[in-house]
Amino acid sequence: MVCVMHSIRGKNRLINMFSFDALNYPYASRRNVVYAKRGMVATSQPLAAQAGLQVLQAGGNAIDAAVATAAALTVVEPTANGIGGDAFALVWHNGKLHGLNASGQAPQSLTLEKMTSLGHAEVPKYGPLPITVPGTPAAWAALSERFGRLPLSTSMAGAIELAQDGFPVSPSVAFAWQQAFRLFKQQFKDAHFKSWFDTFAPERAPQAGEIWQSLAHAQTLQSIADSRAESFYRGALAERIAAFVQAAGGYLSEYDLANYKVDWCDPISVNYRGYDVWEIPPNGHGLVALLALNILKGFEFTDRDSLLTHHRQIEAIKLAFADGFAHIAEPAHMRVSVADLLSEAYAKERRALMRDRASLPLPGEPSRGGTVYLSTADNDGNMVSFIQSNYMGFGSGMVVPGTGIALHNRGNNFSLKPEHPNCLAPGKRPYHTIIPGFLTKNGQAVGPFGVMGGFMQPQGHVQMVMNTVDFGLNPQASLDAPRWEWEGANRVNIERSMPEHLYHSLAALGHDVTWSNNRIAFGRGQIIWRNAQGVLCGGTEPRTDGAVAAW
């Protein structure tokens, strides 16, 4: 990543040229937590955080700021999210927590039989087949309408300006963009992928510091803002989306788009040492984080860097994912209830399976009874935990020509096993990886938190909650701390900053441990806590272009 800087002085043009790597930081760096009183936005890209802060300063609340930030992220971080993705939110408003599930269903005309008749043993990653109804634009409109103070067009104005006027690409986004370009250049040969290259890499992927502009993206955002997302689901944009997907051999139709509605839902929680940890219920897999915390609260933890702490965290996550993969689906298709899975009796039963060495757990049977994340808060006590995603980076690789709409590939998470509760079916939502988190205590908001990154997300939530509750770390230190990621079987990746003794000790317990330099793989998180005096305290992810904008 090379940045060229020019300086001009007086009448004589004096050019100073500096070449440097925007992703090379050879010396240890530290950032402090950020305090503020009137408002705060924490997210993975500084310009998006500023877009949210500007809306707060213009009289908007935390919900308006969340919408502004989310819309801006589709512009400045297209490598992880877009207009054609899904979204989830936890909203603290007037002393109550509200859940929003804006994930989309499979097309009504797409059946298991059609998918398997095409020779697929699993839903493909790319192309038209994994595309489900995008929920992101509907999420913005729903949040704005129910809780916002400002018109949607006002909240989205900053995002539209960024797309229309252009913006300098940030380092981590440039890195991910170039990775995607190299991968797609090798894999995307069909004609329906041409629009991705036309839109995002007509010649090459941009480098850090280069200006990126997308007039088509700006026009689409303006249409969504002016129509309160109606044009996306029941207007000209809907027609273009459906026609493009179907011409490529997909099944998404105008009918699917026109009949889409977001789901306002009741969040689910467990109490962890006096704090209530909240997640969106299935089809999201926030349940996995709660299952793991329910197991872990039966142990005492005093040393974050001890072998026993890490071993138990990893083993609890494995047990939780075993249940998650077996049971999480569209709620109507689940064979066991969330309440039964989160019962104290079941947590005790699963905790009893923990061993001194790494194990390969099976799912239990309880008694029956590429993503961006942002946090916002305002001076009135409102707080939002919001996450949106195209799933795998740019998603399906399908971009509706002339619109900037990159369509997600969320359907890839469906099972094609007829007996599985998450099996593909018309109008069904898939197992979903994006999860916002929220913390309360004694009925009062502590604040929003989240760690984006596919199946890393529940693992990141567990580590963030324990860093805060068990080990007393401030929001920034909680995010700075070295992380691990369980990948499957006994495979565990750990960051290079992890103490070396843990690497060797975990391996001695049977964990298949690997050092990893892939910072993005360990998730990208944000935290905002509010104290008893109403002061906001925020931390942002050091592994990406994270920023806290404060007022």
C-alpha cells in the first residue's frame, strides 16, 4: 500500500514525495479509551463514524446516527457490507431493549429439489443461487421510522455525499479489496460477474489513500432515502434486481422483494455474574455466545492469561457450537426451544462434559419445554448495537449493473440435508452469523458491543464479555487483548501477541494450535459503555481502521 503526499507552497510548486506502507506498524502502539458526554459512534471506518456523529450534532438521536453510519459503511467499506446485505440491531430506547432481525428469506421458487438437481451438495458460495432477499435497506427504514428523530433522507445524506464526491480508501479496506480482486480474477469467469469488476475494479483494486467514487451507489442510496426503501422492494430498483438475478439463473423475484418485512423480536439473554448479556434470537447464532457463557459461569476466572482460562473458553465454545450447528434455524423449524437450550439444568449437563484435555463434543438434546459493526449512543440514554453484512466480503460477486448494489451470499449457510432444521426451503431464513450484543445490569443499560467476522463472532462476544466482567478491562483493553479462534475439530488459531507459554501449553492439552498473522480473521469489534453519571466510554478495534467519534 503506497501513499503519495504532495505539498504546495506559494507560487513555486514544491513536491515532497513519501512512500510508505499504510499497513506496516513495526512498533507497539496504544490507544486510550475515549470519553464523551453528549454522543458517541464507534465503528470500523473513520469516515463512517464521522457521518454518524454529524447526524447526532444535527439533532438526531443514536438511532439516526446508527442509520447514517450503516449507510456510510456500504460506501467506505464495500469489502464487508453493502446495500444488498442483511442487518440486525439491538436498540435501547426509553429504558427498554428492542431487537430487529432484518435477515432475508430464500426465494419462494427455490426448493431443495431444484438445488440438488443442479448437482450441488451444498449451496454455492458465489453466483445467483446463494442470494436471499436483502434486508439492510428495510432495516434502515424501520429503525428510522420507529425510533428516529430525523427523516431518513437526512440521516443518509452523509453516505450519499461520500459516494458522490468520493473518499480516500482506508488501509484495511484497501487490503481486503485487493485480496478480493485477486480471488475474483481467478474464479469469476461467467458473464454475470462482469458488473462486479465494472463497479469495484474496472482496472484494479484501489490502494490506500486513493480516491474512490461511485455515482451509481450514490443514486441508489438517494432512491432508498427518498422512498424510505420502497424503491428497493417495490419499485424500479426491485425490478432491476430481480431481472438481473433471474437472467443469471437465480430465483430471487419481484414477489420475494415486495413481500419482505423486517422482524421486530424479543432479544434473548443469560445472566453472567450479575450482568445480562443480550443477543438476537435464532435464526442468528448469538445463541452460541449465550450457551458458552452459561457453561463458563460455573467456573471462577481470575487470570486472563492462564492456561486454564483459555482451555475452558475454547472447550465451552466447542460445546456451544456443537449445539448451534445442530439446532439453530428459522425458529419455526427448530426442534428444541431457546429456553431449554439456555436452561440452568442444560448448562450444568454440558459443563459436566468439560475435560482437562481438548475434546470433540457432540450436540446435546436438552429436555424439551466479510461484516461491519457499529455502536452508537446519545445524551438521552438511547444506544444502538448494529451489524450488517454481505457475508463473505463482497458477497455473491453479483452486482446489479449501474446501481452499486452488491448482493449477498447468505443462502450459503443453508444445509441441503433434508433432516436438518436449517435445510433450505422456500421463504425460509438461513442460519445467520451476524450478531449484535448488548449488556445491561439491574435493568439499566451498560451498552452495546460486537465483534464482526463470520463464525468468529460468538467467540469474540464471549472473550469481550469475560474481558469486561471477569478481568475488569476497559473497553479499549478488552478489544486490544490477544484473541483465539476455534476453527473446527481441535483446531485453534491464536494471535502472535498471545503469550508464547499458552501456545505450547494448549498444544500439550491436545489443541491443534496455530499462530496466525491474519489480524482480520480475529474479528473487528467496537464497545461503548455508559457509567452511572451518564458518561460514555468507547473502544475501537485496533486490527482495522476503527474509530470512535465523540461529542
